[in-house]
Amino acid sequence: MEANTSTKTAPATLTELFRRSAEKFPKHRAVVFGGRTLDYETLDALSGRFAGALAAQGIVKGDRIGLYCVNSDAFVIAYFGILKAGATVVPINLLLNPKEIAFILADAGAKALVYHEAFATAVQSFKSNVQSLECAVCIGDKNPLGDIPFSSLTINHQPFSISHPSPDDLAAIIYTSGTTGRPKGAMLTHRNLSSNTASVMSALRLQPGEDILLVVLPMFHAFAATASMLTPLLNGCTIIPMPRFEPETAAKIIEAEKVTHFMGVPSMYTVFLHLPDEYVPKFRSLKYAISGGAAMPVEVMKRFEARFGKLIYEGDGPTECSPVTSVNPIGGVRKPASIGKCVPDVEMKIVDEQGQELPHGQIGEICVRGPNVMKGYWNLPKETAEAFFGEWFRTGDLGTEDDDGYFCIVDRKKDMIIVNGMNVYPRIDEEVLYKHPAVREAAVIGEPDELHGEIPVACIALRDGTSLTAAEVRAYCRENLGRHEVPKKVFFMPELPKNAAGKIMKRELRKHGELERGVDSRKKET
């Protein structure tokens, strides 16, 4: 339960940390994107000018500003510029539809919106419906809506005198996916995020001024924002953002730029396994890889490491925890199927329904305590209270802790399936399915059933050139699982639905119509 060795006391605001990084590494590469390179001195100046431009538009300390942008150097400039203006960043998920975006901006009371020109059509459809919006800034050259152009702002305005936010001021409001209802805005303070970046820096053993990170995860996502953007840029490292994940391009960049760290979700490592053999040497510069955001199938980890010769260290953490809470020790003992130990300054424990800590090895809910834990949900005091046992945040993950302090996630609490009164944890089924040579991706969900309460349903994407029937899947599962765990239905789909971070979306799989449309009739069991 106890946290790892505490990190050194760090300044509690992101703006102060960034300024120190820029002063220490002024000419070092900060961001490499689209053939352009911004050193720290330039990034500091541009983000300062952007802060000045926002102030000229009436933005003051405490205002919320939506950031609707692809991974790019402009995203970074805008992010730090918003913070320097004393405002709060509200990152927008690029996969949301206009109505969902409008809801988030209205809920946050966003005073301004910074958006990429590629999203001009979407912005035009919802901008007038968000009453709190007073100005919009277009990132790009076309500026189709006639809004304030980002380029002129960063060039023509003078640097802004930073408003010096306090440690407990909000730095970001990151909205959760809303899988259990309306999206909730996790309020992350400067203290939350600066603490977590210090923990990540220590846990991952990043080298200030040396390491280079390829950022393929969307930077609006908590994992990428903290681990792949803020942590390296607050410590003099270099980041290379990619607007979208393309495995061939990623491999070429890793080789050309001598990238030292890659952070991804499990589905990205699955895709890498399909690269031609000539791409394998391109990963040579990597020190190791990190997986998070979803459970890493052990079989995928083994295949990647065997082929590319690079270790994958799995970690975890929810948005509400800034988000990193644990990782397998870099250079230490790794335990496959484990999310590792607590990162420095973070505590975790396993509790029962009443919040009482359980003995090692018993399944319960994972709870987290530390300076990284959010201030609460924006304007949702009831939901905030329900998310805590005292100081401990309830993650909603079911897991175990072993005698060495390693945590394993069995499944999301809401994803657990109860068959005839017996608990079935989908991840156990999924680990078995991934071992089948024909299975490329797999997810198991529960479906209501009059006789059994619920039944397990397997959704599978096959490897190219392979075939499989539902009967064969169930026969294979019967050899490796208990009777109550064997999927009663099997659906074959060309691809499993994923969110912008590459995580399989089980809520989409639960929609019966989507499942039926995904069935390959040639493989559907009669």
C-alpha cells in the first residue's frame, strides 16, 4: 500500500516548472513537428505571447478555455499559453460529435475556444450554442470562420506577465468518457499535475535534457498530457507529436530521431506486430516501451518483446489521478499482467464495499491517495463525494495486491459479469483468447440472460488469413476456463471499436445492433 520513495519537493505550479526548464535548456530541442523545431527559449516566448494575446481578449485568471486540436507544436504553445494566462485548459476529445463538445464547453463555462482549422465545420455547427464563449482562436493557415488567427497572435503580441497561479488553482479540467452517464470534468490543479510529473519522471528514470519521446497518444488524453507532454517538457527533454498513429511512420521517426521512449496502448503494440521485417531494426534506439490506458494482454507483450527486443513496462492510472498511479519498476522486476507498484508519492490499497482494506491476494476495489488525486468533479459535489472513501479515490477497478506490493487489475467493476451468482472477470477470458493463434483482438462483455442472470459474450477480430468458428472458440475456452467463464456467444468483427486513445470501447460492443452488424456470416455459428 505504501508509496515508493518520495520525490524531491518540486515547485507546485506548472508555469514555474516550465520556466525553470526553459532557463536551464534554452537552446535544447523542445518540440519537433512537421519539419519545424522549437527550442525551449522559442517555446517559452511563443507561449508567453499567446498568453498575452488571450489577456488582450479579456481572458483573466480562472477562466476556462477549450483546446480542440490535433497533436502538434501549436497544441503545446496553446496549452502553456493558457496556463501562463492563469486560465484553465479544457482539452476536447477529437472523436466527440459537435453536440458532445458543446455540452462540455457549456458545462465548463468556457470563455474561449482554441481550435485547429480542420475542425472548423464542427466548430461552426456548435459555437453559437455555447453562450459562455466570447472568443475563438483558429490554429492554422486557412482560418475559414474568420476567427482570431493563432499565427498573428503568437507573433504580434508581447509576452504576458504571468499571473502566478497558486498550487491549488485549476490547471486542467479533463472530461471523462461518460460511459456510465453524462461526462464528468475531473478538476486537476497545478499541484496535482506537477506532483504527478515529478512521480513519472522518477519512476520512468527519464534523463533531463537527453531523452526523446514520440507522442502518438492524443494529447487531450490524461495519459499523454502528463506522461508524454508535461513530464518531458518540464524537464528539458524533447517530444515529437504525431497527429495520428501510423505504425510505419512511427517506426521511421523512431529511427530517424533516435527516439528513446515510446508510450502507447495495447492495440498499438498489436499493430506494430504486423509491420514487415525490415521495420524491426528501426526500434533499436528505444530504451524501453510503456503501455497503459488498458490491460496489456500478456501474449501481445511476449510477442512484441520477442520480435523487437524491447521490454514493455505496464502501468496504469485514471484521469482523476492526473493520471499515473503505478508502473512496473524500470530495470527492476516486471510481473506480466501486473500494473506494477505505486509511483513515488502515491499510495494504493484494495478495499471492500465498505472501504475496509482487504488482505493481500483478495479481490476488491483499487483506491488511491496522494497529491495527484483530483480536487473533485466540476460542479458535481454529489458525484465527487461518492467517488471517495475519505481521502481515498475509488478508481472503479477491481484488483489485487500481492506480498511484493504489485497490483493487478482483474477488471473494471462495471465490466464484471455475474453468471448464476458467480463472478466472471472478462480480462481472464480475454487473456485466454489472445493466446489462440487466430485471434488478433478480443473483448468479452456481459449480456443479460433470463436463465443465468448474465452470460459472457466474446467479440473477436481475427488475424489476416485465418478462420475460426464460434464452436471452435468455445471448445478452446472450455479447455482453459471454468464452465461459467466460457463465452456463450461469439461475434466476429473486422475491427473492434476503439476510442481516440486506441482503447477498445466495450460500451459500443454492448449495443446489440452494432454486434449484429459486425458478425461475419461466413463464420457465425449455426
